[in-house]
Amino acid sequence: MSEKNERIRLKNVTSYCVAKEAGVSQSAVSRAYSPSGSISKSTRRKVEIAAEKLGYKPNAIARSLISKTSNMIAIVMADIVNPFYPNVLDIFVRKLQERGHKGLLFMVDRDQDVDDVLPQLMEYQVDGVVITSATLSSEMADRCMNMGTPVALFNRYVPAARAISICCDDVGSARSVADFLYTSGARRMAFIAGVENTSTSRDREFGFTAKVRELGLSPPIRAVGNYTYEGGYEAALSLFLLPQPPDAIFCANDLMALGAMDALRTKLNLSIPEQVSIVGFDDIDNAHWANYGLTTVKPPVEKMVELTLENLMNQVSHHDKPAHQASLPGELIIRNSVRVPVGVA
Amino acid sequence: MSEKNERIRLKNVTSYCVAKEAGVSQSAVSRAYSPSGSISKSTRRKVEIAAEKLGYKPNAIARSLISKTSNMIAIVMADIVNPFYPNVLDIFVRKLQERGHKGLLFMVDRDQDVDDVLPQLMEYQVDGVVITSATLSSEMADRCMNMGTPVALFNRYVPAARAISICCDDVGSARSVADFLYTSGARRMAFIAGVENTSTSRDREFGFTAKVRELGLSPPIRAVGNYTYEGGYEAALSLFLLPQPPDAIFCANDLMALGAMDALRTKLNLSIPEQVSIVGFDDIDNAHWANYGLTTVKPPVEKMVELTLENLMNQVSHHDKPAHQASLPGELIIRNSVRVPVGVA
DNA sequence: CTGAAAGCGCTTACAG
DNA sequence: CTGAAAGCGCTTACAG
């Protein structure tokens, strides 16, 4: 009982307590903590001393209620098992912190609809929503926008929606990969798809296939790996059951590419890149591990996050601005999983 | 301007609006959303219809302010680059969601003091704090406790603090590793430490070294890998510069163990496990990749998270209960990175 | 620059 | 079961 009282008492150092201690009004205390509050140096000093003495910290919840901005951004993630996303999350949260914002994190299953969690996150009056490695319906996106809560899709897009969307240039990057593989001498191309209904997998396949055709080759054979290591492993094996196995495989992400490499080397005893070239997408940490040296497309993650947040914050303060959609060029990182054509250093 | 108005208007569907629409009092609306609210079926129905019509969602911020519980738990993470932690985070957030709680995520640098972010997270009136892969001072832990905000350390502990602490049994698990390696025929043991001032690295080294001594072997030679892949890679190489290189290496985590494996195989052309045995700690996804097959200690992560949250929630509602400290046994997962002694299947 | 006062959107005794 | 009212801890016009 006494403990319980203690807890309540201790939590309750309010601006009134500080005002009393400092001999000023409660408004003065509030102003001392507001960047735009006009307050004299001496009053501020008095408040600071009293606050320090009492251990006062402004209550952000009360502030949110009255100011109608919580400084919280919801982050919805679906696929943290893919090592690409922890890094993305890390950058998001750090950049949020730099701007004085907080990240409210939600995890959804891959097959779960993001629409389900949106209502509960709206209850927390977040200023905006970032959705990563997941898609939401365009109706839901519109509903958020209508409620004044802007939504940004990271690495995904929904054609019809009024949502911000920042992607890597999947189509263009995939075309470069096809080009690069062709130059390296590959002629029988294969593609391992990720989760098939994602815009990333579709666009990477589209760009790759289109360019392969333009190069005059027969369209890539394909398999599906669902963006997992195991999926890539199995998909790669399946490609080598075909009468005409590929001499180059482009995987829709690195994780599948690493699975493919392990499958080819440990199971089929093929050597990479001598017999088969492999290219991935994401440039996750594992890609440069000594054992892999995976050639891959590196999306400009830092820039993408920055741009996402910039656009989101923009919409938070100027709701009337149109939602921005952008795709940034990826960079081809050349390592050792693709053979080098004769005559090229 | 009209857009701005629209935003404000649309955000403002309050319990009063619903009350008016439903022809009941505002209290009735509130009760309809409270599990303990005594309300008749018919009134509830009226409220539900009106709420549906207006698109009303209770404002969790306002609720937090009056009820003095935000249903938010802060999660502080330092080391998301280690694949062990994204998984931990995932489980934490999902379990939080199951309980109707939200996770407020903070990222700190490895060398940054967690003490720095605590004040800003306290402003958001979180009900509790989970700290993962990071340590905080015992003074700060006490300060949180005094403010009525319980703190739980996951996979770390601070001897003097009144904080909850849930760990894997690092000492015991490390002893088992020594035992297992000995049985497999290893006689010149080595240890690769993580970040040296962490309780996990220290305890794993302590248990391992103690058991190695008890077995009558000379104490393990050691190197430091700072819990990273590159660190493990370099540390392993350094061990083989010594006049008496080891025939078995226990690494304080998997990431370093994988780095060590790659170093030995690709750089020194040693075969694992024939020439050197390797054991890790964590059982991250990569450990069972076809190329590695790492023998490792698997902490009961799911149980540890559950226990952490259980203890935390307990302290949230009963502040007087003493903080619980526990360490759960890890499981040795045997794969192919340790040689099997002759005569053993 | 400063203080008194209203109000953000809820929950919860209180009285019926 | 129900409603009127107080109050959570702030911000922000408003008047000085």
C-alpha cells in the first residue's frame, strides 16, 4: 500500500509542482519547455532549478493530447527474418530519434493484412505511418490519409493509393543485372522470384525478363523462392532438374541467392562462378562474407529512408501536398559470384 | 486551408460526437469501450452503431493520460546487426501485441550509454522498459524503479540493480561446451570473446575456462572478436599465429563463429571439423545454413521473452514485488562443426 | 514577458 | 444501468 502510494506520488511531479517550487505560474513552466515560448532568462532559470530539484520531466502524453501531435511514427514490419530489414529498421529509428520522434513498432505476419493493425495504431494518434516489407490495401491507405495520418510505403507501392512510396529502381536495376550477366558470357538466364505478389519481386522479374529478351536470348527460366534462404536453396535445385539448366541465376533478394549458392556448391558440387553465376539484390551483410562474395544490387537504403521520412514529415505538416512516389537507382556491387569474361580485368 | 480544416475535423470524432449521435451520455460511450464498464446490451448496441457510422476510435492518448497507464513498453536495443536480436525483437513485439500492448523502440549505439535515452522514454509514460543487448547503470535502473517504471534486462544483468533480469545460463552452457569438446577429443581449447564488458561474454568465458581447467587441460588461449563476423574472422586468424594453435574454438556468439569458420576455411585452408572444431552461441538462422552446420548453444528465446514480459507486467501492476532475476538453461545443438570421437555414432 | 483560464478526449467515482 | 461532473497534465490564445 505504501509502495503503491509512493509510486503514484513519485510519478506526479507536474508542471504545477515545479511552478510552486519556482514561484512562477504553471504557464511559465510550460513555456520553459517550449521552443517557441517567450520567456525571460531569469524565469527560465528559476524553472530549470526547480525542475532539477524535483526531477521534473514534461509528460509527453499530456502534451500530445493538447497539441494534437504525438511525435510518434508507427513502423509496420513484416519480414524481419530477412537481414535486409533489421538494417532498415535501425536506420529508420535512428533518424526518427535524431528528429526528436519516437517509433512505435508493429510486426505483422507475411500473409497477414496490414489493414488489421492500422486501426489500433491510429488509436495512438501517430503522426504518420511507415510500412515496410508489406503492402496495404489502397482503401486503407486512403482512409488514413483522410484521417490526416499520412502513410509511406518503403520498398513497396500500391498503384491506386494516395500513399507516399519510396522504392529502389527495381526495374532498372534488374535490367542492368541482365546486361552485366550477358557481358560476362551468360546465355541461359534464370530468375528466382521472391514472394510473388510483392511489387519488388514482380518489378525485378519484369526488368530482368524484358532486358533478357531485348538481348535476343530466350526468356529466363524461373522458380519461386519466397524470399527465404530455404526457398532459394530449393528453387536453385529445381532449376537444375531441367533439361537445359541455367548458367546464370538472378535472385530477387540476397537471402535466396545465398541459399542458391549453398545448394549449388554443397548439393550439386557446382562451382561458382566458373559453372554458374549468381546475382542477388539487397547487399545484406552476409553477401560480403568471405565464403560468399555475392555480386548484388545495393539499394541506397540510407537515402531511401531519409527521403521517406522527409516526405512523411512534409505531409504531417502540410496535409495538402500530394503524396510523393519515387524510385532511387541501385548500385551494382561486383564481387566474385559472377564469372569475368575473358579479356576483362 | 480547406484541407487543413478537413484534417482537423476528421480527426475529431470524439466520444461526445458518438454520444450525441447515439442519444446517450458521453460516459456511456466510454463504458462501451471499457471491459469493466457496466452497460446494458441495448446501450452498447446504440453506441456501436453510432461509432461505426462516424468512424469513431477511442483516443488512446487521452485514455493514457487519465488512466495513468499507456500500455506502451519501451524496447531499447543496441545491436540489431547481430542476427540474434531481430528475432528477439520480433518475439517481443508480437507478444506485446498479443497482450494489447505497444512497443516503443529505441536504438542506441553499442558504446552509447543507455542512460541517455531513458529520460526521453520516460516522458512518454511507458509502463515498463525492456533493455536488450545493452547495459544500463544501476543508478539509472533504480531511478526508473523509483519512478514506478519497472526495467527488465534481457540477456544482461547488473549486479547491484533492482532490475528484472532474464538470461540464458551462460556459465552452465559454456561448461557443457567445454565438456562436449573434450569428449570429442579436443585438447587445446581456445575462446573468442565478444564485447568484453558484457555479462554474456564474461560469463561464457568464465564457465568455459573453469570447466577446461577442471578437465585438467591448460587454460584456453583467447582472442577478442567483439561479437562481429569480422571480429571473429580476425580473432580466429590470430589464434593460428600462435606456436600452439588450438584444435577447438568456442566463440561467445554465432556471428563470430561463422567468421572464424570462414577464416579457417578460406584463408588457412583448414577443414572443419577434421582439423579444428568450432562451437558458437545463439543458434541464429545462419548457423544451420548448409555451408556452416554450426554446433551451438540455443538459448530458449521464446521462454526468455515470455518470462521477461511476465515479470515486467507483474511489476507494472504490483510495484512492491521484488525484481526477479533468472537464467534459463540453453540447449546444445549438435551439427557438423565439431568432430565426432571415434566410436560414437 | 507573464498569469489566469479554457480545453485536449478520455475514465471514474458519485449519486441516482 | 445511467448521467453529470471532476480531473489527468499539458498548450495556447487572451489580456495585461
